[in-house]
Amino acid sequence: MSQTKKVRRQSGVEAMCKVRTLRTSARKLNLVAQSIRGLPVQRALNELEFSPRRIAIDVRKALYWDHDASRARNPPGVPGEPWRHGL
């Protein structure tokens, strides 16, 4: 009876960051998300740093933490291969 959930497909260079406990309305969050959607990570972080919206601070923190975690898993010197600590 229920419909299957549609998964948003991403290319190899796109990333998605999820935050579950962000207390704001969807409309306010979408205004900030639309301004950075499709940008490279460093450019998006710069856009969020100088954004006048209050929610941009929390979005910037989430994006920065997720970017650091992804760099730990996949360092820039080894493209496409997951990083394994101690191997």
C-alpha cells in the first residue's frame, strides 16, 4: 500500500550532509541550502560564513564537520580508495 522511498542519487563528486537536531523551519533552512547547493565545499563554507542568516552558522558547522570526516576517510592523496588507519 505504501510507496517506496525515492533515494536522491548523487554523482561521485557530490556529498550530502544530514543533521537531525536542527531547530528551525524548513523554509528558512531551504533558503540557505539553495544558496550553497551545487557549490564546491570550500566555496559553500565561504558563502555560509558571510551569510546574514542566523541558521547559516549551524549549517556551516554541520558541513565543516562532515567535510573533515570525509577527508579522514578519503585523504586527498589517494583518490577513490578508502583510507584505512594502521594498514
